[in-house]
Amino acid sequence: MPHPAAHLPVPLRRLTRNPSFAAAAAARRSHWSPYVSSSSSDDESPLAAELFPAAGAPTLLSVARSLAVASPPASASAVIAFLRRLPHDASPHIFPHLVAALARSPSPVLALRLFLSPPNPAATTHHSFNSALVRFPLPPHLLPAFFSHSLRRFPGLTPTLLSFNLLLKCISSSLVPGNPGLYLRIELRILHDVIPAWNLAPDNFTYSTVVSALADAGQVEDAVALVHEMVVDGVVAAEAFNPVLRAMLRAGDVNGAAKLFRFMQLKGCTLTAATYNVLLHGLLLCSKATAAMGIMRRMESEGIAPGLMTYGAVVDGLVKCGRVEDAWKVAEEMGNKGLAPSEFVFSAVITGFCRSGEVDRALRVWETMVASNVRPNIVLYSAMIDGLAKCGKMAEAEMLFEEMVDAKCAPNVMTYSSMIRGYFQIGDSSQALSTWEEMIKADCMPNAISYSILITGMCNVGRLKDAMMVWKHMLACGCAPDTIAYTSMIKGLCMSGMVDGGLRLFNDMLAKGDAKPDAISYNVILDGLIRTNNLPRAMDLLNQMLDQRCDPDAVTCNIFLWEIGVAEKGREFLEGLVVRLCNRERYRAAGDVLMVMLAKYIVPEAAVWYAIVRGVCQTKRVRKVVDNCWDEIWRP
């Protein structure tokens, strides 16, 4: 009687001649068949069937590696088809790659099954275990349980420190913002209890992972305590100090950051470029531009050359601190050292000069940028157009707008808004409306800022009804008005004699909470009340202004002085305002009111002088001393 394999095709007949191979393949086929679609076929295997018997371990390992990194990810059917054809003595190094391939497939649960039920007991190695920790799509709270279960299932598997570090990293990368404490407790238990139980000592990666998780979760004090514990254990790593420094500086705790920085140096921690970048970012975020420049010079003196990111951060930070000229000097220094300034650097400098009204300087920087073969992007075009429009140079703005369109750089809503504001500013309301229509035709949806610009322009030219129509359209589109839009509408109503309507809109702004009124908003409604001889209601609104922690300015004082005069009543009113501000410890605002008094030749009484001098001068002296201390600390 002929052998059953005689009727098979030649390639399959070759496979059946090896009883051990056939038995192993049959076992794998029966093991995986419930998890593979019935439509799948062995033909999906990346290696032809007839090549398997002749394929050596290197070939099979190479195929397994290609499956693990395939793009797009290999299908589960293809991976399992390859797995079912492997010989019984296949290298155990193949299986971690197949686990990785299944983890990337649309059926990642099969990867978990392959890891926990390997065809060959030798397939469960440290490599496959570590790969499983990284690749399995398990929720973070299940990772420790999977870790423990794997160790119990495979008694011969002894975890290494790398295994624990990967476990901590996976948990840290999945911290839930709403409840980070749950996972942080797990991490601390692994660090303090589990790792020592395996006679392992945490290294710099272990500590830095947990410290970073604590700092990112806002538990800065616990992070600092863990850093001290790390140093006691003889581990000194900048990677653990950096996240704590970043968290402190983001919270404005410059004193704490300076102490930790000195502690790093005392313990001999090697300062890296990453550490300096963290300090630079944080100090500039806290408006400590002088200290940041000192850190940069110190960085250079220690032989660490600032890179593109460092220079970019310094330029951007100096611009935000109002030191645009210094920012441009740093950008020029950057170019002199062979580092070409990027679009980000030019954008920060151009925006800074435009905001400070130095459009001519911004244009010179623009010319330098073009000469450097840096192609302007939409941010650069919009910033330059906005600066020209604010200065009333609409002819130049129009030319740049056309150049932007010719360069195939589509204007966005901010670009159109700048043009509309510029046209309103020079009194060309018809062109402003035409630009608005052009923006709508270009499918640029208006936002709160563009609506505010249009409403403000309409109110300023006396077209209150049109402004109210725009207001209603904005609300109908679900766009929440901002403070400028509210203030513009309130001003338009008050200027038209509808002070009660403006007051209702003001109260509506307070009730909805979409926008918070500022001093300009209060001044508009106060001026309307004073002009209608409603001084008592204006006084109530002033009290409300103080309670809302909105400081009055010189315009506020002049509005009331216009009604009550600068004689005795005016002096009593301003003195009372100074005292009330001092009682609320708002000495800067109290000093502004005092300057108004002196400008009006109103001499305050001695008690008023004492109250404000005690607060303002002491605060300034302390700030000056603190600033001097920081200059000494960060000095190279």
C-alpha cells in the first residue's frame, strides 16, 4: 500500500519524509489552529515551504527578524504560518522575534500566548522576557502581575536589572494624569523592595526613571528626597537631577533649583549639555535672562558647545523677556560659529521687533534671513505682516502678502486678521470688509481673535448695528468672545448712549466666565457710568474691580478725578485707593496711583507715604538682593 504522502506534491512530500519535522509541525498546527482565521493558508509564510528543510538557523533567524521589523507590520497569519513550519530543533533565538512580530500585528494577544506557551522551553530567555515587557500592549497596572507570573511560570528565568528597568520605564510612560499615585506607589515598591530582594542594586537608569516619574507627577519634594537617597547609595547621575530641576523651574522655584544645582556640583556630578539646556529653559521661563546668559557662558567655558536647540531656546527666551536686541546678538553669534539660524530663530527675533514697534529692525532681519537662503514659512510671513499692519504700513504689508501667495504659502486666519486690523487702523473699513470676505472664500474659518478685530473696527467707525450682527453670528457659530471682543462691544454700546446695555453685557461676561475683564474693560464701563452721572454705581464697580484682583491704572484714576475734581475730595479718593491697595498687598498698583497723585500735584499725607514706602521699597530691595544673588550663583 503506498505511503499517504505519495499523493502529495513533491515539496510537501519532502517535508513528510522527516518524521520529527512533521510531528513538530503537526503539533504547532494543532496548537495554533484555533487562533488563526480559517481563510489563512500556509502560503502566507514569508519563506517558501520547500525551503524550510534546507534552511539553516541563520536563514530562519533572519526571516524572523524581518517579520519583527516589517513595515507595515506582518499579519498574524503570516507569523503563525512561519512558526508552524519551524523544525523541532529550531534555535530558541528565533522565538523572541516572532513574539515581537505578533505584538505588532492586529492580534497582539497571540504574542502573549506564544510567550507564555513556547513550543520550546529554551525559547523563554532574558531577551524574550525583556522584549515582552516592552512590546506587549498590557495596561500598566497589569505589568507587575505579568512580571511575577512569568517568573513563577518559568523557574529558570532570573530577572536582571535591565528587566526591572524596562518594567519601571513601561509603567512610567503610561502614568495616568488623573491618578498617578497608584503607579508611583508600584514603582517605589519595586525600587525599594523587589529589586533588593533579587540581590540587585539600582543603577542610574533605575533612579532616573522613578525620579522623573515623581517630578512629572508634581511630587517634587519626593523626587528631591529620592535624589538624596540615590546619592547616599553611591549613584550620582545627571539624568536623575535634570527632571527635578525642570519641575522646580517650571513651578518658579528658582531658589530650590539653585540649591539642587549646587548639590549636584558638590557631589561631583558631571554636568551635561542636557543639564545646561534644562537650566537655560527654566531660567528664561522665570524671566531670569541675565542668569540664563551666565549659564550659557559657563557652558562654553567648560567646553560644551551650545547646539541649535540651545541657541534657539536662548533667543526665544530673551525675546519673551523683552530683550530683543540681545536675542539678535545671540543669533548673530550663532551664525559666526558656523550654526545657521533656523526659521524658528528668525521668527522669534522678527516677532519680537514687530511687537516692540521696531518694524525697520524687523525688516533688516528679514533681509538677512532671505540672504541666508532661509525660506520664510507661514509663521514668518504672518509675523512680518502683523508688524507692518500694526505700524500702518499697509502698502508694504500688501506687497508681502502677495509675495506670500506667489510663494505657494497659503495665508491663514492670523494673516488675514492682521491685514483686516491694519485696514481698520488706517480708516479703510471697506478694504477691511473685502479682506474679510476674501478670507471666508479661502475657507479660513474666523476665530475669536478675528471676530474681535472685526467687531472692534466696526465699533470704532460707528457701525454699532453691524458690530452687533457680527456678535450674534459669532455666538451662533459657537465661538466664545474674548476680552477684547467684549470690551469693544461694551465701548460701542456706551459710546452710543446705551450704558445699561453695556453694563448688562459686562455682567454677562462675568457670569459666563468665558473671558475675564481687564483694566481696560472696567475703564470703559466706568467711563460710561461717570458720563451718565452715576457715580454711586461707578464706586460699586470700582470695589468689585478691587475684589476681582484687577488693579486700577492711571486711566481709572483720571476717570474719577474728571467727576470729583483734584481738590480735597480728589485727594481723599486717591489716598483711600492707595490704602486699600496696600491692605491687599498690591503695592505696585498702589505705587502707580501715587504717581498719578504726584503728577496732579496732590501731596499725600504722611500715613499714606509710610504705608506705600514700607511695602514698595522693601519688596524692591528684596528683589534686588535676590537678583544679585542669582547673578553670583550663575556667574561662570
